[in-house]
Amino acid sequence: MPQQDIRPRIPDVVPAQLTLPERQPVRRSLVSYVLPVYNEEAGITAFHTELVAALAERPEFDYEVLYVNDGSGDGSLAILRDLAKNDERVRVVDFARNFGHQIAITAGLDLAQGDAVIVMDTDLQDPPRVSLELVDAWRAGAEIVHARRRSRQDTAFKRATAHLYYRVLRSSTDVDIPLDTGDFRLLDRRVADQLRKYRERSRFVRGIVASMGYRQTEVAFDRDERFAGETKYPLRKMARLAVDGMTSFSTAPLKMITRLGFVVLALSLLGILYALAMKFFRPEITVSGWTMMMCVVLFLGGTQMLSLGVIGAYVGRIYSEAQGRPLYLVRDVIGGDGDR
């Protein structure tokens, strides 16, 4: 009888087909540009052309170009609409009225979605090509990159006052505000998100950013002349910005009032001693003290008015913050997902 094979039969093995996982596309970093615009119809097209040329040199990034029309009264908005129509990277935020340069920057930061956010003006004094150097510093590890003016094509008066102001501000505050820097800078996404939490109305953005910490560095550049039009920061607005910067980060003016009070008190005591001495030792000419009396009265009156003005500036800031009104009102968002 033949022996039966009782070993279990091994099924035929069909080799499995190896399937490689689909390669996920590498996400490219998004760089956002926040660009305040106020009555820049003469130069906005030239700026955008130069910006596009600079961005073309770095195709490894995606870009978002966010113009904030700060209530322009000229044809700036119509030009911005055309830019948004012809360039899908462009979005335009149109304010209901003019809210000011610092508020326009704030609105742009609120809406910017990039991994890095660059703030710059559109008058071509801040060259778009320099923004690429800020990106390089960011890729090297910096979280805040300030564009520091190595030279500037302004009047001698403006250069001198700006030079003096930044040094006085830096010496009177606990914040290490970079010298000779405006609002041209790059912010990492983390920094931009934290900056959104700062909602005070009397804003001094460059001081706020400097006070935040993080890893900060500087890139020096030569500031060009304005391409067209007139400066949007005449002496009156520059003075207002200077007051905002001083009162936002320093109580030095209040301390100066106290010191001035002691000086006035000392001078008053000297005047009293002089008056008493003249009364007892030269009584025949005491009537002539009218001149000194007028000087003292005028000096004390001027000192009091100055003190009230400084105190009023701080009280005004408190009143403005206590109102709790919105920082800005947007009429329309043009281009991108916000087109309507």
C-alpha cells in the first residue's frame, strides 16, 4: 500500500506588489508684505513693479502682497484695484477713512498670513530689494529683523532731529529701541501673532516690537529719496509720533516735572532771600523790584502750563484707551479670498 503524504500543502505564494507612499508636496514658506498707502498715486505703480522684480529673484517662496489704503483722497485706490485684478498675490484693505500710518500697519499685521511678515512704505525710500536681505537674516534664525538706515536722503533738519530724538528716547526708557530705524522690518509668524495682542490706540509700533524681545538683528541699508509726491510725515505728524513714542515707553516727562518743581522751588527761595535782603539793607530801592517780580511770575506761569501740558498728554492717552473704540474700520477687502 503506497504511503500517503500527510504533510500540509503549502499554498502558492503570490509576491505582493510594493506600493510606495505618495510624495507629499513640500510646503513653501509664505512671505507677506504689509504696505500702508496714503495718497501715493504718483508712485505706487513704480513701487509695485520694483517689488515684483525683487520677488522674482526668490522663486523659492510664495508671496502675499497686502496693501492698506489709509483713506487716500487721490487715485491710489483705483490703481490698487488694478494691481489686485492683475496679480493674484495682491490684496487691498480699504479703510473707511484715514486712521493713520501706525493703525494701517496694525491692520495689515492683523490680516497677514505669512510665515514671515515684512512691513515697509511704498514711496521707494525703502528699496524692495533690501527686503530680501531681511528674509535672509530671518532664515538664518532671527525672529525680528530691523532695517537700519545707514544713510538717508532727507533734509539736514530732519536728519538732525531724527538722530537726536532716537537717542533721547533710548536713554529715557527701559526699552532698547534700535537707533535710526523706522517701521521697515521683518517679523516672524510667532512675533506677528503676539503683536496682534497689543491694541493700544496711540501706537508706536517700532517701540512695541523692540520691547517684545525674541531674537532681533539688524540689516543696514541706504535709504533712497522719495520717488514721487510729498512726505506723509510733515513736522506736525513727526512731532505727534515723537510724543506717542515718549509717552508710550517712558515716564521721563513726568519725572522731569518733579525735577523742574524742585528747581523752581530753589529759585523761588533765592528770590525770597534776595527780596528780604533788599528790604532790610537797601530799603530805598525796593520799589524797583517790580522787574524781578514780573520775571518770577512769568517763569512760574510758564512752568505750570508746561507741567499741565505733559500731564494732559498722559491723561489724554488714558481717556482714549478708556473709550474702547475699534482701532480701524474697513470698507472693503479686494483681491484673494476677501474679494467682494
